[in-house]
Amino acid sequence: MSAVTDAVRVTAPGNPITQSLRDSLVVAKRNLIRMARIPEVVIFGLIQPIMFVVLFSYVFGGSMNIAGSTDPSVYREFLMAGIFAQTVTFATAGSGAGIAEDMHKGLIDRFRSLPMARGAVLTGRTLADLVQTALTLLVLAIVALLVGWRTHTSFGEVLGAFGLLLLLGYAFTWIGAVIGLSVRTPEAATSGGLVWLFPVTFVSNAFVDSSQMTPWLRHVADWNPFSATVQACRELFGNPGVSPSDAWPMQHPVLASVIYSVLIIAVFRTLAVRKYRSAAA
């Protein structure tokens, strides 16, 4: 509690936007310090995506037909955008569990008693999670390069792809925030944060060409926000993509990815802040 008291400083009333930003950064700093003191959380968060890269690359690499080829190297380039996107979305579970833990310990009530912006606690938490996600993506990209993944576009386009991934990850952490504020224990938040992610990530174009699915399932996959970001990253990386589709998100994946992520942030941030105001520890 003393660390929290020291970190959150009482500030004089001023511009609401400035105060909200300041308070959010203070809370984000508090969470980053906490992550640094518990490095095993970051380490275990890195192990899972690395295992996915290795397993999918070498177990399924020679059996997938991508762009008319079963060459494992082609599948690796197809796969990586999906692995990157899956990694940033799975951070949702950790975000929800962290907020649920703060609720369970009464820390959220302590924050609410302080003269700070209402949404700052949640914004600070999601910003800290975004930093951890960026670190995970960096390590994962290095591992991907080691197993044969390559990009074939400009440096700016590659950065743009990672920007879309981080935007999607940030959007999904707000979903995690709503889940964390809606359950009673961190364990329930972890389960609730994962159970819906599996259909979202697997009923998509992340690991297989959606054209190989039944028509109704392909329609779902092509309009999946997750699929839009995956396809956008493939275009920006210059990696093999899915077969042509009439679905608008697949024809304009970069724009669709931005629109989906912004809408998710707008909707779930609003819900999370409302939930935060009324939730009881």
C-alpha cells in the first residue's frame, strides 16, 4: 500500500485531459515497476508464443498448402502474422487477471478514494500491459527470424504492421479490463479471458487459408476483426496471404484493422470505466 501511496500524488485541479494523462502515466509506472519486480510473469509470457512458433512451424509446416505450395518456408511466412496477432490478444487474460487481483486486494477501492481521474487506473494498467506486449513482440520477432521468417517490404511498412498489432492488443486489453472488473477472483478472470479467445483466434485466417473452410465458417472468419489485422500484417510484411475473398475486411485489411480496433477501444473502454465506478471489491 505504501508504494501505491507514494506513486499516486495528489495534484491540484487543472485541465481534465492533462490530469487524466498524468494520472494514467503514474499508474502505468506503478504497474511497470511491479512487472520488473516479478520477472517470471514476463518470462512465462514469452515462453508460450515461442512454443507456438516452433511447434506450428515444424509440425504443420510441410502439410499446409499456402498459395499453391507446401514448402515449409512459405507456411512460416504465412504463419507469423497469425502468431504475432495471437500473442497480443492473449495478453487480454493477463490484463483481466491483474485488474481482478487489484480488486480482490482492495487496491481499486484505495485508488477510487484518491482525487484522480476515474479512467486513469484502467488506462494506466492497459498502457503498462501494452509495454509488456511490445517487449514480447520484439523477442518473438527475433525467434521468428531464427526459424526462417522474412519480410519483403520497406522498414516503414514493417513498423506499420507492428503498430497495427499493438493497436489490436491494446483494444483487447480493454475487453480484459471489463472481464477483470466483472468477476470475483483472478482465477476466474484468467479463465474468462481465455475461453472466448480460442474461437476468435482459431476461427480466422491466422493458421490456415480461410478459403479451405466451409462457406458459412469462411464468412465468419473473413469478418473476424482478428483476421483483418492478420491479413493487414501479411500485406505489410510482404508475406503470403489467403486466397482472394469478396469480404470487405479482406479487400481493405489495413483500414478494417484500424476501424475494428478503434471501435473495440471506444466501446469497451466506456464499459470498463462505468464498471470501475460501480464495482465493489
